[in-house]
Amino acid sequence: MLGLQHLLAMYSGDILVPLLIGGALHFNAAQMTYLVSADIFMCGIATLLQLRTTPLTGIGLPVVLGCAVQAVAPLESIGGTLGITYMYGAIICAGFFVFLIAGLFARIKNLFPPVVTGSLITIIGFTLVPVGFQNLGGGDLTAKSFGSFSNLAVGGITIVIILLISAFAKGFIQSIAILIGIVAGSFIASAFGLISLDPVGQASWFHLPQLFYFGVPTFNTSSIITMILVSLTTMIESTGVFFALSDVTGQKVGTNDLKRGYRAEGIAAMLGGVFNTFPYSTFSQNVGVLKLSGVKTRKPVYYAAFFLIILGLLPKFAAVATTIPSAVLGGAMIVMFGMVGVQGVQILKKVDFSKNSNLLVASMSIGLGLGVTVYPQIFQHMSNEWQIMLSNGVVVGSVTAVVLNLIFNHDSFKKAAK
């Protein structure tokens, strides 16, 4: 049940990527079915790579991996202008790049003291809250039904159910509050006519992921550089999630742990390119599930990984989850993302804010991170490469926090480095 809760928490965010990219590239129904199913399957494989610690890969924390949402716009651009095979060539090269620089990137963990990690995790949580609100309204901003009473009602009821169970239930029931909220919200949504079972009837019963389903990858320098930039943003975001999980579980994260974690994401991205899916990164929404459930072991996430693999092989069963209304998922997202943001605030409580330097680091990084998230159009006159970097609130906030911390607290950094 806890594994299913983890799966449902990340499922909508994950299938959103293939739906957006497949729609932008005008995929037919068969191609879209393959894309979604193969993506779900690879999410399970990528998660297993992180859960199981080996000498080479795996951070060994209760993490769930899914499609990197920040890759949507670049991949649509590459696929639409150069062709889909160039898209997958760029993904493979970016994954190889992540694998190669994992050791170097891991050695800069001293750049992430509590004032930086706390700010970063706060940004991750609170920049995702608008995504939850968009889903609460129905998902599609252009739809006439966006913000309708039925959407707001079922989303609001879902939130209330989760809060009531979290506040008054005990033990196992309390730990699956999000799952109960999503299931109950879906039943209520059916009364409003918000659920259609057509996707289930149209999906096939069984299917295997195939190598190079859309063609053999081809390579282009500009598309590779673009995806490398995207990979750097996902590595920064994953770093924040790793430290958030470290704080929740009490499991310390060292240089070797980070190195294995980055390598696992690099391999997952390369596999995504080979099987014609997407690059994968650590999902921050599952930190909220972990925090809310209070179960901090990897066992439920192992179940979630195997569920993902099974669902990826059985498209008809996987399609059941796609019938969950966006409004219901939005209600659950608001709770989970809010939990992630507050987790960052809890880390910031450890920071000495009597020092003006720490106050500047936190206020500027959080302010800029939220600012570019709300108004990414401010960079519309820059090149696509710079827009990718600068419109990502997590990247802007984390870079700001690291740079300002080095400037204002350089003495502390030197001591930590020693």
C-alpha cells in the first residue's frame, strides 16, 4: 500500500512528459501508447538503479525516479526541428556526460551547508505548488472547464480527506493518507462525471519495451549541448532532493554516495535514449510522501519500482491510473509539495540568522528562485540555452545560494573543505 502511494504520487508528473512531447510531435495513438508504457517501465528500472547500492551506482536512499519535466521544452524543440532520432541521440550523450562528471560534481558537496540546502529544498517545494494548483483547476489552462466548481470541489475534498486522516488517524491508516485521499477523491469525481474509462478500453493487454522503437539515434552538437545544460539542472535539483532525504531519514550523504547517485541517473538517461523514452531524475514530490507517511525505509519504494515495471508491461492496467482526474491529483500535490517546502524551512531553523550573511543567502536565493518560476518570460529575448537554465527556479536559486554563500561565508567553506 505504501509503495502504491509512492507510485500514485509521481505517476501524473511522470506521464505528463510523454503526453506533452508526444502531442507536440503529433504521435498517433499506437506511438503514444508505446511512449507512455515504455516510460513507466523505465521509471521502475531507473528507480531500482538508485535504490540498490553497488560499487558503481545507487545512492541507497528511498528515492523515486521519473521524467525530468524541465526537459520537455528542449526535447520538443529538438524533435520538432531536427527530428525525433536527434532527440534520443542528445539524451544518450547527456546521460554519458552525467556519468563522466559524477565524481567531480560530488566533490563540491561542501558548497551545500544548511543555509544552501535549506533554501534549495524550500525552493523545490514552493516552486512546485503552482503545478499542484494548475492540476487542481483541471490541468489545461486553456480549457473552458479550468477552475470549474466540480474541479475545485473534488480537489478541495481530496485535500480535506488527506488532512483529516493525517491529523486524526493512527498507524498504517495515517501513513497512507495520500493514497486514501486520491482514491476517495476519484470516487467522488466520478459523481461529477470527471472520470472516463475510454483509455482503459483502448489500451492493449501486454507489451514489451523495444530498442530504438522510433529509430536509431542520430547526433547533433547543438542538441547535445542543450540536453547537457538540462542535465546540469537535474543534477542540481537531485542534489537538493538527496539532502532533503538525508535530513528526513537521518542517513548521512557523503561524496561517494552522491557520486553513485549521479552515475545512476546518468545510466538511466542513457537507457532512456536507447529505449526511446526520456532522461530521468529524482522526483521531489515523493519526499513529501515519505515525510507524511513517516515510513523512511526503502522497502515501499522497491514495491513502487516493481509496480512501475509491471504497469509498463501491461498498458491496459497502466491506463487505469490515467483516469484519475487532474483535480484530485492537484489536491494531493498541494499537500505534498507544501510538505517539501516546509522541510526546507525546518533545515533553515538550524541556520544562525543573526548573521546578516546567512539572511542574504536565504532571502536572495528563495526570492530569485520563486521570481523566475512565476515570470520565466523575463528571459524570452535570450537564447534557448540560457532560457533553459535561467527559467528554472531551482537552478537560479541554488546557484545564487552557492555563490552568495561562497562570497559571504568563504571562511566557513574553507574550514569545511579541510
